[in-house]
Amino acid sequence: MTSRERARRILNHLEADRPAIDLGATRMSGTSAWSYRALKRELGIASETVRVFDLYQMLAEVEEPVLDALGADFVMLPIEELPMNLPNGEWEPYTFWDGQTFDVPRGFSPRVDDDGSLEAEWDRGDDAPYRMRMPHGGRYFDRVPETQTDLFDAPLKPKSEWKFGRYTDEFLRREQARARALFESTERAIVASPTLGAPQGYGDIYSWAIKMSTEPEHCRDYMMTAAEARARSMAEYMQAVGEYVDVVNVSGADYGTQDREVFRPSLFGEFYTPAWKPVSDAIHQGSDAKVWMHCCGSVPNMIPFFIDAGVDCLNPVQWTAAGMDLRTLKDRFGDKLVFWGGACSSQRTLPFGTADDVARETAEVLAIMAPGGGYVVNGIHNILAEVPPENIAAMYRTAQEYRYAEVR
């Protein structure tokens, strides 16, 4: 059974020979450059080269030998423009504060402050460019706000300032060529993360939550106008890549905290669900691909709205958050959602336990989540720099050793 065959069975809630496995197919299911280099050594891979494709999170590009060693069944469709507006494809070495040198996208030239901190900008094309900062001793960049805006007084954007973007024909041709080339060169399932995904509102998620409560008509108009534009763009995108990709990532936002949802769940159902559904429909109508979303935290009361919005896969399954009991999630939603992640606690066991602890916990999670298909093995969000490499290897080794009783 090839990885693509295995992935497709699992994504369609069928059992395979073992669960499907992911590392690095999205910007929310990867690993830090530091932990990745240590993992390569743990796996006996001689090359010391590490490419950091996402400098914001300091995420490593996961290479074929590592994917092979871990049994990964998914691969990322390369992103054309990387975080901080850097191009993908040309690399140059950069040495960080601890003396480790990684390959970074050509053009990365951060300012170095007197205290050794690195600063850079990221223009995301909506509001003012983000100011990014990695303190000396840090492992990723933080967004530094320019001002402390009073969220209650954040101004509404008039329609004349609404911008939703659209793919150019040239981009779609390039994306199609990338998708075709990757499809023909790998037996893994392909995960695409188009920039124009599901509507999110404007500003940060907290100010938008306030607007949904205080300015509902404005927010509804904005979200549905965005939905029309994004659905049109997604239909064009799927026409270009739909025959090659198996999963499409539409959202990387977090709607949960450690103990509750960020805002009243009914607001998601009222504003987000009807705006996301046309985008999901465009994906489903243009291919057999599954709609994938990332959302950390405690969101049990939002999950029904995610499903109504057309979401097929939920990442990262943070079962350490309130209300996210794995058995309950599997029983209530296991026939509707593919759960992608949650193989081991990223807050406790994976960073602080032993390899045996990790293997034991991963086996316990698999016993709950793997039966009946619909489960992809991955951590809870990206693997951080300090996680011991033997623990990462133990999590993936346990997943590879799991066997279904039979293939139905």
C-alpha cells in the first residue's frame, strides 16, 4: 500500500494497514529547525543541512529521508512566497545566536539590535507591516505591536477599503506546474495551503469578536462579501490543482484558549459558518480533496459549526485543553471529522517525558482514535526546539508499529 493509498483510505474513514502519519505537510504540523537537526542525528541521517522555510516560526523543511524514516504519508505543496515576503527556492546560510547555521531564504537580512535581538518586517498586504522580533536566546520571531489599540474603539473599515485578493493566471499556472511535478515525483498525498483561504474578518481575532457582537450587520456584510470573493478564487485554484492535491488547508487561526473558546461559539455559527461553506463547497466540487483547518485550544462547542462549514479535517486535537476528551470527540464526531494530531501531549509528555513515556501515551491515543480510520498521527501543533529527538522518534515509531486487525 502506498502512502497516497493509505492516506486516502484514512481520510475517507476507512482503515488501512496502519494510521496515516504527517510531519511538516503544513505550517502547523511541522518541527523547529533546532529539533529537526537533532532528529536527523537521532535517525542516523548524515546531512547536517537544515532549511528554514518559515522564519516566523523557525520551521524546517522536512526532507525525503526524514519522511521515509518516520513513515510520513503527506507532503506539503511548496509555498511560493514564504513568511516575511521571502521567495522560495534560493537559500543562503545564516548563523543564529547559539552558533547554529541554517539555510534561510535568500534576502533575509534582519536588523541586529545591541542586545543581539533580530528584527524584521512582514507585509501581509492588509494593514501595516508586522514588526517581527527574535530576542537573543529565542527560537522564533514574535510579532511586536506598534501601539496598544483599545479594541473597543478599533475603527470599522469602510467597504472602499475591503480587500480580498485574487490569484493571477500566471500564479495559477505556476501552482499547477508545481502540483503536477510533485504528484508525479511522490507517492505521498499532497497538502495545499493556498493564501486565499476561508474568510477570517479583519484585524486580530479578539477585535473581530467584539465587532461581531457590537456591529453584526457590518460583520455579516464583510464576511459574506469575502465569502463570494474567496469561493471564486478557490474554484479557480482547484481548477488548477484539484486533480493533484488530497487536502486543502483553509484556516490557521485559533478559536480556543486552554479552558474555553475565544468568543461565544454561536458567533462562529452565525458569521463564520455561512462564509466558510461556499469556500468548502468550491473545494469539494472541484476535486476529491478534503477541507482542513487548524485550531488550537478548547473548542468542543464550535466543532459542530466547523462541520456545518464543510470542514473535513481538524488539527491539532489539543486534548489537554478543557472539553477536548478524545473518547468523546471520537464518539461524537469521528464519522464526520478526520482528527489530525494529538498523538502526544506537547505541553507535558513530549517535551518532558522519557521516550518510553511518549511511546506509551501515543499508544493510548492510537487505541482511541485510530479504529475506523479518520485519524492522522501528528503532534499537537509544531514540535518545539527543546523536544528531545528520541521522544520525537518514539512517537512516530509507535505510530508505524500500530496495525489494524484487517483492512476492510
